[in-house]
Amino acid sequence: MPVPQLDAERRGEQILDVIHTAFGELLAADPAAFRVKFRKMAASAFAFYRGTASLFYRDLADGADGADRAGGPYLDDRTSRVWIHGDLHAENFGTYMNSQGRLVFNVNDFDEAYVGPFTWDLKRFAASVALIGYAKALSDEQITRLVRVYAEAYRERIRALATGAKHDEVPPFTLDTAEGPLLEALRVARSLTRFGLLETMTEIRDFERRFAPGGGSVELDAATRYKVLAAFDGYLETLPESSLARPDSYRVKDVVGRRGIGIGSAGLPSYNILLEGNSDALENDVVIYVKQAQTPAVSRHVTDPAIREYFLHEGHRTVISQRALQAHADPWLGWTELDGAGQLVAEVSPYAVDLDWSDIDDPEEIALVVADLGRATAAMHAAADDQSGESLVPFSTERAIDAAIAADEDGFAPLLVDFAHAYGARARMDHQIFVDLFRNGRIPGL
């Protein structure tokens, strides 16, 4: 279904309305952080797309995705209720060290994760491929091929998982199994060290490691420090038993405040806590962050109260979603509350390397990467079901998705192709409208 075209003035009002709904309170509290965020979004159509998940889902709700919410192609009672990433674009993939000590390349950044239609993840990714392809001067035919490659790889992996392949028989992307840019990212991650990360954030004073001044850290007053440490105590209660094998690991050495200014974290109060780690050695200290979790964009368009009521708060939702979607998640991952708001807690990992698209230019190499990301998407959707330990999705998602696609095999890839081209074009126009709004002082509060 083609994306409806709007005149620039009317579309500008829609963009402003979404910005106010999604970011109004945070923007009012910290306009400087949002000036930084919006300048980053102004840099390219893809950066704008990354920062406007709320606009994307509003457009889906308005019919830009062929009325999927009302039971469109491939959606039924089960496939509309799958744990989804919520912001699945081509740059939300990278490396992490899992709880078993293996470096893995997979989907990352689960701040927007929720339960909803599985096709929403696929469409958001497909449109991001169209934007990357356009920025690399690929033709419409080449972009079509890339989206088809993604769709076919996703379909192939879902079928394999649904028809007998067990999750432990489908290896994740590791140093042993990855190829091309994915392997390169893993090798870069392997070359990084915890000591290297600590050197950028801390210093040793009086034979003990502390956070270094400057570099974006903010010294806390006594009252705030007390509240953060009380929230830390609550966080410890949310960790699995396996993470608490050595209690000394959680001895707090130092606490500082930080303020997010990235595309996804502008205006959010956050804190870094320095912990003893797995031994008394200073090079094994661990930094975790405590960050206020936000309402995911997709949740505004999924009305099932059973989903909303499943979560204590947004911090709880983020952690439960990540644990469901990501096999062997970060052992430091947990949640807490601070000033009545849900908080996400996780390690500031020294082994996190995002997929770098800047040097992936050859269409054949892009196609290989996109195919791997399609397989990773399928594995993610298949992991979060009745075997995940959570009761919210009490069925086999891979079997449900496999059956839905099997009902119309020929239409699956074209659905994503059509959407990718249409929404990619819309995002490029929206980017120009947004830049004009920003540069002419029309975003309230800035």
C-alpha cells in the first residue's frame, strides 16, 4: 500500500505533534540536550529515521502499512502478539559478551522492545535498508534486491526453526561462525579490554579506582548519591541467582551522574556506578549504568491491557524484553526504581562494537550482511516465546510466523519491498521538513 503523500506544512505539523508527545517533558527539562539530539538527527535522513520511531508507528497506525493493526497480511491473534524489538533498523546490531563469556554479534539496544505484530520489526528494518541504499547511491532495483535478500533469509531461518531445528543447533554469529563485516566487528570487540574502558572513565587515587572528573561525569550531592545507592540495592534483588555467586563483585566504589545527549538518550538522567567486579584486581572493576527507561513508541499503538499490565514499569519492561529476545543476556542486566520512575541497569560493556556501515559499499557485500541480519532477526523472534521463561507469549512464535507466511509465500517479500521504497521516500522528505522546522526555530521549547 503506497504511503499517503501530505503537503509539507501539514506534515510538519504532524512531526511537531509527535515530537511534543514523545519528548515534550524531557525537552522542557533539558532543551540543550535536545538541541544536540536534533542536530544529530538533522545530519542525514537515516539519522532522522533513527530518532523518530514514534513518527514511524504513528504512520503505521494511520494506515501507512496497509492496515496491519486491523489484521492485515500475515497477522492473526498470535503473530500480532510477538515479542518485537520495536526499533529494528540496520544500525541496531552489534557485538556483546554474553553470560557464557562468548562474544556474539546480534541485535542490540532493546529500549523500545514490546509485544506486537512481527511485521512491524521487518518493515522498520526494510525501510532502513532503503535509506542506507539511497545514501550509497544504489538504484531502486538494487535496493529491491537487498530487501528481498533480507526477507528470504528471514523466511528461511524461521522455516528451519519451525520445522525441527533447535535453537542450540542454529549457532549465533560468533568468532567461529561469522563472516565479513560481522566477523570484523567481533574481532575489533575481542581486541578491546576492560582495562582500556576503565582508563577512559576512571583514575586510581589512594590505591583505589574512582571515576575521573570531567568527560561528561557530574559529581552528586549527598542526597542524590543516597537515592542512587538505595536504587542500587533494589537492583540487586532483580538479578538472577547465577549473577550473585560472588557478592563482593557488587561492592560500590564510586557513583557519578551523567546526562544523555545521544539520539536515543537525550535529556534522560542517568548514573554510572563503579563496582569491584570479579576480583580484587583493579583492572577487573566493572562500570554499570542506571538510566531512566522511557515508554516505547510501539506501546502507544498496542492497546491490549494484558500486555501493559504485565510490566511493573518501563525499566522492568526493557529488561524482561531483552532477556526474552536475547539468549544469554548481560549478567549485569536488571531494573530498579528511582524517584518513582523505572530504571534500566546494565554494564557499560568494553566489548560493545556496533556494525559500521560506512565502509560497506559493494552491493554484493551489503547483500551478504543483510542476509545475516535477516537470520538474526528470525532467531530473535523465535527466542522470545513459550520457551523464554515469560508467560506473555505462551506459544511457539516461529511456528506461528511460519504458518502465517506459508499462507502467502509469494506476497511476503513484495510486501516488504513496497513498504521499504514508499516509507524510505517519505522519511527522506520528512527529514527535509524537520531540518526546515529546526533551522527556522519552529520546534517549541528550543
